[in-house]
Amino acid sequence: MAIEKVKTYFNQYGMADRVREFEVSSATVELAAQALNCEPCRIAKTLSFMVNGHAVLIVTAGDAKIDNPKYKAQFGTKAKMLTPDETETLIGHAVGGVCPFAVNEGMTVYLDNSLKRFETVFPACGSSNSAIELTIAELEKYSDFTSWVDVCKEWDTSV
């Protein structure tokens, strides 16, 4: 199971005990916010796209939506999300539990600027009922991200 891969990944940093598993689903931003009793904007959702024949992950705030013109300006192509089957095969996690940790070899991870307004965020941990609270610095470190990008719209800048 992908959550076991993520726990093993975090175990090497002494952080596996910070992975939280819920009795309820956290597969969507709304469900995760309910399970964690936090604002939906603090859920760090991980979206999977195909860019020039390669799967990439973009981690965004829960209230952010992909802005197609910004995305095209950043990546030189139209935003094309992976199908659920492609996501599980190429990323290593199923939709609902996709996260930037313990992913398949060669994965490129980007963090969207919509996350920078928070001290901590809650990304999933490989299953549809898990999460971990990380500071932005921890998210940068453990996601092994490539760069920050600005590809989202409609997020609340006053938070």
C-alpha cells in the first residue's frame, strides 16, 4: 500500500509517527478539512499532470484552481491532468491519496505560490484517509521539489 511506502519514507527522518490516519475519508479537500478540523485552504492538494510526455506533480493550496494561461506560460503546454489509472501507474499513489512523498523514480514536483501564505499545511500520505502536518520548509525538504511556480487562481490572498 502507498501509505506504507510514505510511512517508510518518513521513518528515515524519524517522522513516521506524524502521519495521521483517519476513520473517515480524506480523499477530497473538503473531506480532508473535516477530518483534520481545519480550513480547506490549508489542505495541500497534489495534482498530477502530463507535461511534454512526463508526469509532474503540482502541490497547491486547497482553495486554489489551476489557471490555464499561467499554466501554459509556465510549462509551454495546455494543462492535461492524468487519468486515475495513469496517476496510480506513473506516480505510485491512487487519486485521493496522491502526495509528493515516496513517489515513483524521476517524478518532478512543483510547489505553487498559493501555499506560501501558511505556516503549516496538510498534504495526503498515499491513502484516501491520511495526512501529515508540515511547515512550508518541511514540505520543500520532504517533497524534493524542483521549484516554486505560480499556476493557480482564485485563492484567498487575505489568509
